[in-house]
Amino acid sequence: MLPGDVLLSTLCRPMLTITQDTTDPPGIHDTHIRMCDAYLYEIHGLGPYKGCFEIVSEVIAPYGIAPEDIPDPFNGFLNLQYDCDTKAWIAREPVTKPGDYIEFVAEMDCLIAISNCPEDRLTDSSGKKCTPLRVQVFA
Ligand SMILES: [Zn+2]
């Protein structure tokens, strides 16, 4: 997804337009995989642990949105690519550097919940770590 591309709602209405993406190359984001959840951490032996699904579910619950009504996520900066040889989705090294950002313009009123994915708990042995995420909203 590149600047000028539009994210659509589940009813195919323009929701957010990407106006800037400072990564090099730009457009390395994912919309293929769903959020991590407590079950993922459980099957990997990490015990009870909240994933993005539980985190987002809790913060949007006061708005009357049920967990099962949460749409699939926009996974900003996730470099997920399909490997035709292994026929599997592979998370590649991120292309981001400190200070990179993506900017959107809202095309409708939006309720946006963000989780800075805690999935690095599953990849500690690889040395990959999630880094802080800064969000700014301009009215
Ligand atoms: Zn996650």
C-alpha cells in the first residue's frame, strides 16, 4: 500500500487514505494475517498472555463493539511476504528505521485501536524485538 491508496471499511467505504510513508521502500505493510491472540501464546507454551486481539477487544468494548465484530487489522510496517517455494507466509526483516512513519487522512469518522504487537515474545531467540510506537492525531 502506497501513498494515495485507500483503506476500505468492511462495507467497502473509503476509510483512510495513505498520504505519506517514509519507509524505504514505502508500502511494506500487511493486511493478510489477523491479530495474534491468547490462543497463539498458549499453544506456544507461554501461558496466559494477552495478544493484540484481547488488547484491542478491551479498549473498544466501551464503544459497544463485540470482539467478533472487529475487522481484520492493518499491520503497519509488518514485512510479510509469500514464499512461492515453501508456499508459506514469511515475516521478513522490517524495512523501517527509527523515525519512519506512515500518515493517513481519515475519510470518515473512525474509531482506531492500536496494539504494538507483543509477538516478539515468540521470537526472543532470534533477537527480534518490537520497538516503541508513537501515534499522533491531528484534528
Ligand atoms: Zn499481535
